[in-house]
Amino acid sequence: MMLSFFDQFMSPLFLGIPLIGLALTLPWLLFPTPTPRWLGNRLLTAQNWFINRFVSQLFLPLNPGGHKWAVLLASLMLFLITLNMLGLLPYTFTPTTQLSLNLGLAVPLWLATVIIGMRNQPTHALGHLLPEGTPTLLIPILIIIETISLFIRPLALGVRLTANLTAGHLLIQLIATAAFVLLPLMPAVAALTGALLFLLTLLEIAVAMIQAYVFVLLLSLYLQENV
């Protein structure tokens, strides 16, 4: 029984072919496409309003040079939110519970921010490794610590997203299993467990959106240090 709890995190196969590629393609088919008309429908209007609000809040503290990332980060935000939300549906697979996928998103984007900083303002980028006014004896130690913290950033991005979604899905499955087992034995307790499951599902919906926002927000903060 305990091993079956982790089966939901395995990539589904069809004729030996992993279907994670299909799971990554499906969200893009759900977004409404823009129309040539001046006024769109309600869904398209709500989507445009959300994207405009998100981009304006995200890039408010950034220099104009960082505004070139608006399309990339907004698309990434919508992509992660859709993947996380679809993963809460029954009998679905959540690609963002795979650490390899999250690191595949985090490492190239983090590396791009570092390369931009090294190319545009190398002195300022390297200055983050050594705070001003550091005692001479602590300079080598602080440089090593700051370098390690710099390279841990993409790992923290990927692990944070993976751990939060994995823990939430496991908790939902555990409580759902408990409610199913208790239903014929103690219906009242099973009803309370079902109510707890409903509240936990609402919490997981919020976590799915918040974690996608935090992922993109941290990337924008890394970008802010290098533009």
C-alpha cells in the first residue's frame, strides 16, 4: 500500500513511450487564442487582464533592460499554473512533481541571468560575492560561501516546487484513502475526513498558484541583480 502512494509521480507510458511530452503540450491547447476583433469574449478579456496585472506587478522594481523578459516570464507563469492545476484533477499526471523537469526549467533561466550580469556589468555581478566592509581574514571564506549560495539557487528553485507539490499530492491521497477506509466503519469520522479533504484541496489549489508565482518571482529577483 505504501509503495502505491508514489505511483502517481511516475511518468505514464504508452507502448513504452513516456507521455510526459503530451502532458507538457496539453496546457497550451487550453488557452483561448486572440481574435482579430476589437472586443474579445469574457474568457479572453479575463486572461488579458490577469497577464497585464501580473506583468506590471512583477516588473515594477526592474530596470527597463529587464522588461525584455516579460513575455518569457509571463508565459512561464501561465504554463506552471496550468500544469499545477491540471495535476489536481483525478487520474492525471503532474509533470512539475518531477525534479528533473523543474531543474530543466530553473537551471537555464538562472544561468541566463548570470551570463547577462557577467556580460553587461561584470564588476557589479562579481561584487555580490564579497559584501562591502568585509574584514580581510573573512574574505576567502565569504567568497566561497557566496559562490556556493549562488550555485544553489537553481537547485532551490527546482526542489521548492517539487517538494511542495509532491507533499500536497501525497497528503491528499493519504486523507482520501483514510476517508474511503473509514466510510463503512465510522461514517461520522469519514464525513469529517471528507470535509478536511475538501479544505485541503482548496489549499492545494492556492499552493499550485502560489508556487508558480514564487518560481517566477525569484527568477525576476535574480534578473534584477544582473540588469
